[in-house]
Amino acid sequence: MRKGPVSIVKRILLLSAVLLAACQQSDYEYDDTPRGNLDALWTIIDQRYCFLTYKEEQLGFKWAELKTKYGARLNPDMSRAQLFEVLCQMLSELRDGHVNLSTSLDLGRNWSWKEDYPDNLDTELRQQYLGTDYHIGSGLKYTILPDNIAYVVCESFSDGIGDGNLSDMLAFLRLCNGMILDIRGNGGGELTNVEKLSRRFTNEKVLVGYRCHKTGKGHDDFSEPVPEHVTPSEGIRWQKPVVLLVNRSCYSAANTFVRNMKEMPLVTVMGDRTGGGSGMPFTSELPIGWSVRFSASPSFDARMQHIEFGIEPDVQAALSGILATTGIDSMIEEARRLLKGSLSRSSAISPPVMRAGKSPSRAGAGNTACRADRHDVPCFPGH
């Protein structure tokens, strides 16, 4: 039987099963004492965290030395709150938003990937651009700006995105000259939603990155990189220029979406460097009963470069505070200018878009909606 391409999500699920089995195995037992809990946490990260070598190189620490450094802060009679503080300090050295220590006291976290940088987002100002009669579908908000530019806001990938909603949205926006896709402030969510949306912006199978999984306890014990592709949707696909607006709060699944969109020919990424977060998180437990989450499976871009610390935009842009006070989002306005310039320079005619398994002659016949040079309609595969 002929097998179709394995999707990004299916590959990740296969890797997840391997990692979950690994995370359920433990060769060591530790006492429920301050020393035992620190040693357990240190060992979990040492053997299972997927970015240790990279973080040691980039941040200048040695994980082996941190065990001694933070072990010196322990004492047998310290309170749970004091122990929590020491363990969180050790984990914060990793500067990873996917690393958390979950307790009844608090949630240990490191959000420096966004807190140390400008927001470049004013949600009230963004709402003014949407207006009051915008459309909502699967968590996506969209409208048409006065200059016939589609404006789409995706605030999270946590909400389910339906293929029918995407097709309805693109059909509604079909007469627009270009699209601004605003994902500023998107902290991530489900990779299935990332894949669904990504597939609407390509007419061919595109290599977007790679993923590995841990195969042993060593810092560099990884599988061979598994390529990840985005394949075209069988629904309506967008055929016109897109500006993807991003900021430092684009993290985790949103970071993956930016990675994917960087490989699409009609997409320009504009804004600030994204927040990063390219490791798939898994959990383990300390003797005290606290849950620790950590990055266990790294992903890379199409050139096998790390994206853990974020992705640089194609065009740098920042929100002007002065213009914001006058009701102008300088990043949206810059995106509008770029789209207008792109449209005025565009003169290339692309071949018809075809569904897999159809010959060029049949796919091209009577299928003008799929021509990339037609700016009045999107692509309706199979019609």
C-alpha cells in the first residue's frame, strides 16, 4: 500500500511516545530532603534536557558546576518555600520558558524571553484597527482595511482551528490585495493548529525544519534529525503577499509557526526577534512531589540552525509610542506600506496550482482560480 507523507504532528507524536517512555524510567532514587530533591532535579536536567550543550555555549555556564553552586545554599532545616527558591534559581540559569517547577506554593518560571524586551504591541490600538464588525472564526479575528488589505489577528494557537473556518475566512478575503497576519503576543498552543494554518500559504511541499529526540543520557545523545515538511492544504490557499507581524511574545508553537512561514515565498516576517522556545516539553517528578517540566526534544529551522532563542524577522520594526498616542500602530502601517510596494513591483506569472496526482494539462484547464497571477481570487484546489 502506498503511504502518504508523514505530517509534522504525526512525527512529533511518534517522538513523544519514545520520550514519554524514557521519562518514566529512573535509574536513581533520592531521599525527600533538600539535598535529595536538588540532586534529583539536577540529574533530570543533566540527562534529559535537550539544550544543555547549546545553553552552556551560549550562556557561559557549566551545568556540573551549578550543582555545587546551588547545593551550597541548602540546609537540612530549610522550609519548602526556601527550597523552592533555590531550585528555581538553578533552573533559571537555563533561560527556558518551557522549564517550570510546579508546586502548591507557586509556579517556578523564567519569562525573561519577553519581559526583558519591549512589548511592541498595544492591544487596545490593535482593536481599533479591527473595529467592531470584524469576523471571528476558530479564534482568528479578521477584517478588511480601507486600502483593501486583509487584516488577520491570531492571538493564540490554543484554540482549535477548523479547516472550514480557514476556507471561509480566505474566501471572504479573496478580493484583498494582500494580507497582514498579526500574531504579536501569541504565546503558543497546539502544533496541529500551527500546521493547519501554515498549509494555507504554500502550493507545494516545503521543508520547514528538523526535529531530534534524546537517545541517551549524554548531553549530545540525539537521534538523526528528522525533516519536517508543510504540505499544501486541499482547501483554499492564499496566493498573495503576506506580512507576518511578530514580537518577543511569540513563543513555543508561535515560534514554530514563524519558522514555517519564513520558508513560504510570498511571506515577509516583520517586527522583533521572536521569543523562541523550540523544545517540546515533558515532565518528571521530584521526591517531594513537585512536578518539573523541561524541554526534551529540540527543533531546528530548515538550515538546521537553533531557534531556541528566537527567529530574526526579515524586516525589523518597532511600535512607536508617540504614534500610538495618536491612534496609529506604526508596525501595521509599515506592513501596509510594504504590501503596497510589493504589489506595485510584482509582475511575475506563476504556473497553475495543482493537486497531487493531477496532470499539468488537467490541473491547468478551467482552473484559473489557482493561478498566482490572479489577484482577485484565492486558490480553490480541484475546481
